Amino acid sequence: MSGSTGERSFADIITSIRYWVIHSITIPSLFIAGWLFVSTGLAYDVFGSPRPNEYFTENRQGIPLITGRFDSLEQLDEFSRSFCEASMTIDRTYPIFTVRWLAVHGLAVPTVSFLGSISAMQFIQR
């Protein structure tokens, strides 16, 4: 019973002209902001994830699998060193439309849009 607390019903909100005026601007702009965040490569830099061409280097073509039970820290350090060395020497050109690209955009764009809408709501309430 949404009327008992004095709140507007959901149907009243989504049929309001004001709702559609506000959201016809904010939703596309948040989508574009998320798109640019990922497509410029800033998302890779902020979260420290390797770019699609950095998963396998010329020196290491296999999966970085930790096999030793007692020397796992040494293996992890070795993988970290090889990744850092490779990231300094790799040319950062890669095909744009890949499965990873679609996966990253499919997750990052709605996430950034959601965070942007939450922060926008905080500014509207003040």
C-alpha cells in the first residue's frame, strides 16, 4: 500500500512528464560517460586489469597457473614480475571489437550509469 505513507505510486512516477524530461537527458548522458570510461582505456588503468592484448605475452603463452603448494608466493611474484615487464614493452594497439570488449562494456557501462545516477540523485536531494 504505497498510499498509506504518502508516497507516490510507481505508475504515477513513470507517467509523469517531469520524470521523462529528467531521464531522457540523464540516461543517455550516463551511458555515454560509461562508454567513454571504458573505450578510452581508463577503466583498465583505474582497476589495474590487463588489456586484452596483455594476457599472453611472447615469453609466456601458457596460463599463469600456480602449481606448487609450498612455493606459491614465489610463483605469484614471478607472474607479477613477468606481467609488469610485459606491460612496459607491449604496444597497446589491439582489435577494438572482441568478446572481452563486449563483456567489459556490457558490465562497465551499466555499472557506471548506475553510479552516476546514484550520485545525481544525491545532488538533486540537496
